[in-house]
Amino acid sequence: MIIPKSREEIELMRESALVVSKTLGMLAPEIKPGVTTLQLDKMAEEFIREQGAVPGFLGLYDFPNSLCVSPNAQVVHGIPNDTPLKEGDIISIDCGAIKNGYYGDHAYTFEVGEVAPEVKKLLEVTKESLYVGIREFKAGNRVGDVGYAIQKFTEDHGYGVVRELVGHGIGRTMHEDPEMPNYGRRGRGKKFVEGMVVAIEPMINLGTKRIKQLPDGWTILTADNKPSAHFEHDVALVDGKPELLSTFKYIYESLKINLKEEDEFRAKVYD
């Protein structure tokens, strides 16, 4: 069952999402060769708590950490460890926070130093596919419209679209209806309604769409061990149009990147 949110609830959810946004921005300059993902996890937990929130992933379904950190061929749900990052890696950092009783949840795939051109292109296309999908999250459309847009855009570049893992509704619980696949058919699936909030998150592989799971019960990898990229935003349907609750602004400020890709989906300027 889809649970629409009031304007007041959406503003509370924006606060939760911005805790995550600021956490990713804080981490961005720390992601470099020699740093371990456990170090990043500790920094994130401390920062989230300093914002008056609690980590949304820690203990969720018995997950042991505050961040999902997934380098290179790991798609999602990687567990932080003591292995140092190295030059040329990429790493998806997926973060959640609970504030005011609502979840925020979004992700960004970072470059560690200089990465191979084909990997950089994968990241660019995957991030653009996120916005391609968000544009279809509007009044009159359905779940399949978002999935179809992401699938077509990324498959036209020759990439594999993960099927087993999907985006989702979000609110007082991390995972609400509807599921938001990154593939689909136009005009199919649940209809979007005013006030709904979803996490849209393309998970796109350089090679095959197929995946495998490590014995830890969490970590998902590509079946061919080629790199995977993952980007995620929290989006509300407001006045029939998509409005971002999360932002990559803090990441871009930390990395001195000037991009305006979010402007069409923003109703507010963030401090």
C-alpha cells in the first residue's frame, strides 16, 4: 500500500534526507587511497549522531554498520572492513539516517583518485540515468515509466541493469510500497499519487546484468566481476512533479565540482 505524505511530513523527510546528504559531503574528501571503509563508517556514524539523527542502516535487518560500502564489482550492501582503498577504485556509499521518525536514504559512487575512462563513463551514464528516471516520476505516470526510462538509457550504452535489486517507497520505515525497479514497461505498475516519496536508485553494471552474493549474506557482486555503479535520491511528488529531498550539493562543494543537474528538481536552496 502506498502511503502518501502531507506537506509537513515531506518537510520532515527533507530534514532526514539532508542529514544523509551532508554525511556524504563530509565523507567525500576523505575517500582516497589508503583509507579503509571501516574508517569511513566510523566517521559517518559520529557525524549522523551529531546532526541529531541516528544511523538508519545500523541494525536494520541485522546489518552490522552505518554505511553500505561497495567497491568496484560490488553492486550494493558491502560491509565496511579494514581493506584500504586504492588508486583507481570506485566505491558506492549508501547511507541512511532517521530523524523526526522518518528515514533518509541515498547513495553516490565515488572515484578514488584517477579511474579508467570506461569506468568513469559508467559512473557518468548511471548518474544521468537517475535524473532520466526522476523526470518520469510525475502525475499520470506509473512505476514502469521510471524503470523503462532508466533501462533504455543505460542499455543503449551497452550496460547491464540489475533486476533483483530495486528502489522503493520510503517514510517511517526504510522500505515502503511501491518497489521501483530500474527496468520495466511504459504504462505498467502502480500509479504515482500526490505526496508519495520514493528512493530511485539505478544499479548499473559495466558488463552483465547478472549478480551473485557473498557468503556474508549481504554483499552483492556482478557475476562477471566487472565494475558496478549506484546512485540514489529521495524524491517526493509535489504538485504533480518530482521534487528532490536529497542533494549531491555537499559532495560537489567538497570536491569542488560545479554541476547544476539538480536545479530542475529543486524547490529549495540548501545551506
